[in-house]
Amino acid sequence: MPRISKAEAELTLDEPVIEGRYAELDGFIVGFETHKADLDPGALFAGLPDDRCQSPHWGVVVTGKVVFRYADHDEVYRAGDAYYGAPGHLPLIFAGTELIEFSPTEALERTMAVVGRNLAATAQAPA
């Protein structure tokens, strides 16, 4: 059975707002995320259907809180909660939050390709 620990997962993101360690396990990306600052990344999903994340996620909130905003409601998950985030959400993350999250590789990669393009465009925009 495949397995990974946070210490073994590759440090993929080390930004002022997030540290992310990720590994692929049998068709799923396992993410160990530590959020260092409040983050509303909603604008980064522009260009996806309904301008919302299209990847499902299963996860556990280790510390802190995460909110998944849907068109008609919000779902709030706190430390100790296991969760399922359906496609069509926008995450809202808070400083001090640690998550362990599982996402289907193909769906997450399609979503992150759009997020990456939006990040690059934001970085190139004049201040």
C-alpha cells in the first residue's frame, strides 16, 4: 500500500502565505499544507467553470480553519474535522491552518494549470 509522510513529501511551495509539500499516490495528490497568512485565492480560479475550483478534495484540518464557499452556501471546517470539498468551491484559508488533503491527480492538475496562469499574470501586472 502506498504511503507518505509530511517529512518525506517534497517541499513544492514555500511562499509567504503557504508552505506546501505534495506527493502523488496511486492517482491522488496528497498535500500537506501550512498556511502562514489569511488567504482568499478566489480570483486565481478565474477561467474555470463558474470561476471556481473544479477538483474534489478530501482532507483533515490539523489546526486552524478553512471555509469552502459554494454558490449557495459556505462550509466551515475546523481543527479535527475530516471533510469533503465538492467541485465548485472557492477556498478561504486562515493563518495557522494546517491541512492534509487528498485530490484526484488529473482534476487537481487541470485546476492548478489555470491557477498557475493566473498567478503568473498577476506577477507580471504593473503595480
